[in-house]
Amino acid sequence: MSKNPDLYKTKFHDKDVEYLIPEWKGQQIDVSVLKGGITNFLYRAKCAKGDVAIRIYGDNTEMFIDRDREASAIKQMGDAQITANLIKYLPEKKATIVEYITGAYTLKNEDFLKDELRELIVEPIRNIHASGATLNYIFNPYEQCIKMYHILNDLNVSFPKFDFPETLKYLKILIEKINIPKSKYVITHNDLLADNFIMVTDEYKHKFEKPMYIIDWEYAGMGPKYYDIADLFQEVLVTREVEFKITEHYCEAKNFNETLYYIDMFKPFPDIYWTLWSLIQKTVSKIDFDFYEYGRLKYENARNNIKFLASEYGIKF
């Protein structure tokens, strides 16, 4: 193994773990691949000295991910018992290491339909937004979409089936109507897909302070809290009735109509953001994933939600 191995281009094994965690040298280390990552390579490593999840940064992710900011978010959210604790931040080695939540269950989309899990799911989101944590980065959803659009344009690739100029005009109309001042932004996760919700199983609850944790803080920033719920809905794609129930739990039945309105208004933004992200990934990533189809579905969802906003709230585009 070279002195500075290119960890995402090699088969990851115990010597790579020792390179990242030299204090584990000489231990019997068990390494396994973790599923779910489509930006990075994810591994679990455990020995008598610990049990950790290791993220090896994917190709060109520095174009849209600030690892210093990600580490700051993990540290603050770990201290608030919302995510797994940060063990090591190693940007020079293109790796971040966090505590592995042993015996946990990764949620699936259908779990968001279950009444008995609703408060377990919503509580950590509410706690994120009420934590008082801060990051030195503003996540304005419209500005983020414009930023991603410029990144895609700079790659000199063409995707003629996506009309981004027209769609971005629609988003500009929406953000002007939403008109939430940045002074009211709170820390937001901005990637609340089911895979990022980790539920501790009964057998291991004695080892952890909370029953549910939210992982993966690459896209965190200071943003409008309603965007997080909109992003969640566009990821798990539950029924409208379930959206009502989750929203009611989130706002604790206070200002329900206003909360739902803002969530609905933000829905097209995450889908366009992830459409642009996916086309960038298709161009630069070596990870085996159908980024184009993922982006196409997101784009269709966004356009459908723009039509929904026109009919539901009378928004004129």
C-alpha cells in the first residue's frame, strides 16, 4: 500500500483502516462495505477498540460539498444527540469517520407510512431546527439550484430533455412569494431521504441515548426549516394524507396551514437541486448508479409539483 493510497480506487481492507486509524494497528480488524452511498464509498470497521463508519469521498465531490462544513455539522449534531458522534475528520486523506450505530435499522420509504413511527421520525428533525447550532453557510434553495446549474453548464455537457432555464424561472417566482428572510434560517440537513434515518433496535437501546438518529450531513447549511420537510416528502413520496399527519406532528398542531403552505411551496426546489446534482454526478462520478434516470424522475416530480402549486394555491407562472 502506498504512503497516501487513493482509497476510493482500491479494495478497502484492514491496512487501509490502520492508515486512517493508526491506533488500531495490530488489532484484528473486520471491514465490510456499507450500502446506500451514491456519492462516496462507505465502510464499517470494527475491532476491540471500536466500531466505526468510514466515508471515503467520491470523485470531484468538492465541487458541491464543503467537508469542513460537513464535519462542523456532524460535531454539533453529535453533541446534540441527533447524529452519530464524529470520531475523526481527515480531509487530507479524503475520509470522515463516525461512530457506527450498532444494531440499527435503516428506514425505508414505507416506514414513513407507519403511525407508530411518526413521532420517532419527526422528533429529530424538529430537534435539528430547534438546536441553535450554526454553520457559516447559507442554503437558500433557489440560489443553490442556480449554483448547481452553473456547475453543470461549466462541464460542457448537454441534456436537451431538461428545460432548466424555464424551470428556474418558476423557482424564482416561488422563492419571491415564499419570502422568508435569511435571518430566520436555522440549521437544516437538506438530504432527508429514508436511508439517512437510523433507528436503534430494542436489543441495542441501552447503548444509545436516542431511538432515532439522522446521518449524512454533507449538504447541511443555514436554511428555511420548511425545505427539510419538503425534501423529505419528495424523497419518501408518501400520500397526501400522510403528509398532513407528518406536518401536524412536526409543527405540533400549531400554525398547521401556514406550515403546510411553506412546505408545499418548497417542494419543487429539492427535486430540481437533485436533478442537477444527478446530471453532474453522471458526468464526473465513477460510482455505478443510473444517475440520469434518477435525475429524470426528480425533474418530472418537480414539474408536477409546479402544476400542483398553480392549481392548489393559484400561483401564476
